[in-house]
Amino acid sequence: MKRENQLSVWLELLRYPAFSVENDRVAYINEKAKALMLLSGEDILPILATGQEEYLAFTTGCLCLTVTVQGQTRPACVQMVEGYKVFLLEEGEDTEGLRMLSLTAQSLRNPLGDVMSATDSLLPVLAHWEDPMIHEQMARLNQGLYQMLRIISNMSDAGEYLTGGRVFAPESTELGGFFQELFQKAADLGTGTVQIDFQCPRDLIDAYIDRQKMERAVYNLLSNAIQHTPAGGRIHARLEKKGKRAWLSIFNEGVKLDAGGQTDLFFRYRREASLENPDRGVGLGLPIARQVAALHGGVILLTQTDGGLQATMSMGLHQPEGCNLGSPRLQPDYAGCRDHCLVELSGVLPASVFETGNIN
């Protein structure tokens, strides 16, 4: 009883809706969650919009899935606390705020495009100069522009990704080859002193994925892993097939986050100052990755080990039911036809990668 009382006090102190689950039934509900008409004793499995299989196997870490409450799908993170599974729910969508964020980004995109076009014309001219300082400064300038493009793209797409309004266009894709190409491209670019390797089964794994969205989600997870890997460390990526699902894991050495930090990474606007470098945007990249996993019927699981942190994204292998299909060829290129890997990893790659001779 004392343990239950302590948990209930803790849940009431949280600033967002939360409830505990015992034996797969809702136990204690804090006041913010009661406003969502959740009931004590309710079976948790019918509430889960995505991640039922992952939830049943969950024992440790931070599981990011989605729940259906009052007819609306909400992101949620699950953690083990005192033997209970505790759900922390994202609060209602700030539709107006996301719309303003998107409009602001759109107004910035055109002038940024003009500056990047001017830089594209200038870099080949300056490449003939033999002054190393000029080469270094132009590389840093170009890298800064790519970082701005990434931030603006995240802001522009925030409303569509995070409210589920963006067209979802899955294609039949062999996952091993698809992910191999992404990780190989990142390794070829050079990530300073961080090494990247990728492993996948010999057997082909076919699935229906939106390639552009999945690519973006993977690069966001990889960027976060590179950012938190110490010099000389390694990042291990692995693709596995388990039953009717595929699992992509990205493990990076060295990083340690407490349970609250793991949760805040995937809830927009909630990242603590100690976790966020102002140079890397407004904290939308990982929430977008979380939403991409949900679109593919999957979840993201963060697990802490003695050696580091592992982010695992699951995805269904079959075409999601009821998805809003669209032609992949009609999807706008969020990066303005620039290299997606350079854009998404612009905050963690060495500046030298962005010299004119290296970006083609």
C-alpha cells in the first residue's frame, strides 16, 4: 500500500496526463488523465493504437507508442516504476502553435534557398584559392546553411508529421538494402572519430514503408547517436526480423540518460536544457521519428545499458490498413533536392565535409 501511495503522489506531481497499469489494467490515474475519461480497471490493450506486441514484451527502458483516448490518437511513453507500467501521455495537439511554426518556416525557406543558391555559385570560385582559412570558413558557412535547412524543414513539417496530416506513401521495399545504403552513406561521409557499422540478415526482409519518411527517421536517430557518442566510440546498427515485424536498433557507446531524459527526448518542447544544444534546433527531430514509427505500425524503444544507449524502432512488414496512400513521386522533397544525409546529419558531421569538392 505504501508503494502505491508513493506512486500516486508522484503521478499527481507530473505536469502531463499519466496513469499506472498493473496486470494490463489501468490502476491509478492522475487528475490530468481523468479529464480524458480514462477509467480505473480498464483493459489497457484495446487502448493501444500501436505497439501491443512491443508493450506485452516490455520490461525496461522507455517505450514510445500511441494510445487512443476519446477517439483521438496520442503519443505516450511507458516506463517501469516500482513494478508498475506507467504511461505518460503527450498533451493535446497545439494545432495553432504547430501551424504558426510551419508558417514561420515557410517564410524562411525562400530567403534561405536564395542564400544557398548564391553560396553554390561562390564555392567553386573560392575553391581555386589556396588560402586554407578561406576554405575552412566557406565550409563552416555551407554547413551552417545545411543546419538551417534541417531546422526549417522540421519546423515546416511539424504540424503535418505530428498531427498525422501528411500523405503517407508506402512502397514495397527490401529493408536490408535500404538501411545498408543509409548507414553506408553516413559512414562514407566521415563522422569525425565515431565509427558506424550495420548488420542485417542474409535473408531478404520485404516491407511497405514510406521511404522518405523512414529515411528521415533513421537519420534523426543516427544524428542523436553520433551527437552523444564520445570520440573514438562506435555506433552499431542492426536489422532483425521477429515474426511479422522488423526491428532496427541503433546502439551508441557512452551516453547515459535518466528515465525522465529518455521520455523528454521524444515529447516535443519538453527537452531539458542539459540535453539540448541550442545549435541543433527546437527538439522536433526525435518526435518526428516517433511519429514515423507510429505511421508504420511500430514503436521506438530506448534502453540503457552499462555500455551506452540503444534506440530500437519496430515496423510492420505489411501495408498498414487504412493508410492514406499517395504517389511517392508526387511527394515534395523537403530538402530542396539536396543530399538528405548531409541535411539530416549537418549538426554532427565535420565542417570539412561541406567543402565544395565533397558535397556532390
